[in-house]
Amino acid sequence: MKTLILFFILLSNISFAEWIICPGSQSFTGRYEDLYFINENTGWIVSYSTIKRTTNGGASLETQFSGGNFSFRSVAFNNANTGWAGTINGELFKTTNGGLNWIRIDDVMNIKSTGYCEMWVVGDSCMYGSGRYSGPTSFTYTTNAGESFNVVDMGAFTSYQIGVFFKNRSLGFIGGTSTIPSEGAVVLRTTNGGISFQKRYRSYQSMEHIWQLLFNDENFGYGTVQSFYNTPMSYIITTDGGNTWERKIIPGTNSTNQYAESISFINPQTGWIASGNGSGMYQTTNGGTTFQFINQNYLQIHSMFTVKDSIVYAGGASLYKYTRGTTNIENGYETGIPLNHSLNQNYPNPFNPSTKINFSLFRNTSVSIKIYSITGEFIKELYKGFTTIGNHTIEWNASELPSGAYYINMLTNEGHFTKKAILMK
């Protein structure tokens, strides 16, 4: 009997992986350009002339800096206190108290960067900046927490430059467009902290950029390819630490209206790629063999940031959050940030073979209602669509399924909700 009870307790905790729009960003107009999180709850997000912070996983955002004719494009933090924010025109801001005060330092320190499209940090003292996407290009870095800076003219390698990622103080990568037009998009690697670079990838298609570069571990890395030709959305992947790269495409997409800018993987199998100029996000659960379009309401996503193997944030028209959390079905606990949508218990329950599912929305939102087995296996999607505020009812006919317990899961932009249903034939 104890074994049976333990079995049902374990099955009552089913993992439902979902994306939501963070409530703290729902009134935002514009685009979040970059974001950086030091843990699952605390992070910074930049837009045109604003730097914001969240300490509760996106439930709310506080403005730390606003004003001036600055165009922020990148942000990164070495730790909870020391952080950096860069603009497309080369202005550089630093904080030493978690963003309570932001001080511009490029003018007083005479840092002649051409711009900061992306930043990366290593340890408590290293910051690396790359820019810019419209040229001219430079690589700017400090290894002593900003006491001094080095600015490297990258014109010999790149005409446009965006992505940057450093694994440690010596080994790093930069993405952009080669100065040789026929080489197209290019990935550069340094093994000596930026003193010299070597080309490790070329797309050999002109007018293409490598946009975002990220690594999950020592060997597995990836980057987005922004193309201005009539080609599918694509990305590059490495499994040998960046020595070699392979290009992959997403069939059925068209880069003329959906070019890839942001990408994130939580492991070699599960990841997402999103469009910076269009709408929607694509997900793979098999290492890129196939992708599935998951939501048209995720707009203009410019950057993604993986906090750990269960949480990813994305910045675009809103702040988006993925959580592969545990849902305690038996106690009615629902992951995601609780709002005023509701999923009512199906009626009748138990049922055979049909039951009605009622749900209520406090605002217009996208809704998907799916059925899962007791072990969390996906069975079918009953409903999907943009749905207006108010009360709604759908019917589920389970005549093709065997008797047993099933989970009804409702996903909205604001979170997801779950009920347990019993089919008794």
C-alpha cells in the first residue's frame, strides 16, 4: 500500500513546459533589446533609453535608468553589484550597486568603441562587447572590472558585427559578417583573450550575419543566422567547442519576413529560435531535426537568456518567460504567475464518454487546451486560438481512449492551469 501511495504522489507532479508573457511587461510599448539574469528571479532588461530590473521573475519591472538620447542594445552583470549597459553608438554605462546608480564612463575614460550590440561577462572582472551591426566594427573589453579598457578595430575581419560569447578569459567567439562579401556570415574565435582571431565558420552567402552566439557547456554551442535572402530561417550549431560549425534550417519558414535573431537551448535536444522582425517562436525537442511553431503572439524577439536548464527569458515586444516547472495537480497548484484566468473542473467527472470543460478569461488572450495522460504524455489538443474575455465552454469526447485518469491543461499567455479528469467506461 505504501508503494502504491508513493506511486500516485510521484505521478501527481507532472512537468508542463510553458512560455508566458511576464505581467510586469504587459504595458510596455517598444522592444526590449537585451536582457541578463544572475538567477531565476533577478535580471536586467534594456530598451531604447531605459534600463529596468526585476527581482521576482518578471512579475514586475522597476525602472532604474531613463532619459537621454541613448539607444541601449546590450546589458550584462558580473555579479549582483557590477553591471554594464552599452548603446549602439558606443556609450558605456557601469553600475557597482546593482543598478541603483548608472554612471556613463566611455567619455571620461576615452573608450572609442563603435558600439555594443552584445555583451558577455566572465567572472567578477571581465566584460566583452561587440558591435556594431551596421559597421564600423570593434571589440571592446576589460579584464580588471573597468579600471582600463582595450578597443580592437575589427575591420580586417568583419564589416558588420553583433554576437559575442566568452567561455573564459582566453577562449571567446564573435559573430558577424565577413569583410570579404563572398564569405558571408562569419564566426571568429580567439584563444588568447582577443589579441588575435581566426575564422571558424563562413556561410559563403553574401548579406548574412551571425547574430546571437551562446554555449550551454564546453562543447555545445549555437548561433542565429540573419539572412536577407529568400531562404528558410537558419542557425548554426557546434558540438566540439566551436572548432567546427554546422548550419541547420527550419523548413517552411522564409527569412524575408522571419529572419532569425534569438536562440536558446536548455539542453542539446530542446531549444527555441525566434524572429526579430516578425512574430512567433519555433521549438525543437529533437536537437533541431524538426521544429514546431508554438505561438504567434511572441513578437519581435531580439534576445534570449538561459538561466538554467528549466528557465529561459526572451526580450521583444514584451518580456517572455519559459518555465519547465512542476505542477502539483492534486493540490491544484498552477505554475506560471497567477492571474485571474480560471479553468473549472470538467463536468460530469467521472465521465463517459463526453464531458464539458469551462474556462474564464479576464482579458483577451491566446488559449490552448491539451489532454495529457496520467504520466504526462501528450494525448491531443482540444482547442487552440485567440480567445476573447469572458466564459467559454468546449466539449471533450474521449470515446477512443481507455478508462483512467487524465490531465486537462489550459495554456494562456499569462500562465497555465490544470485539472484532473476521470474517464470511467
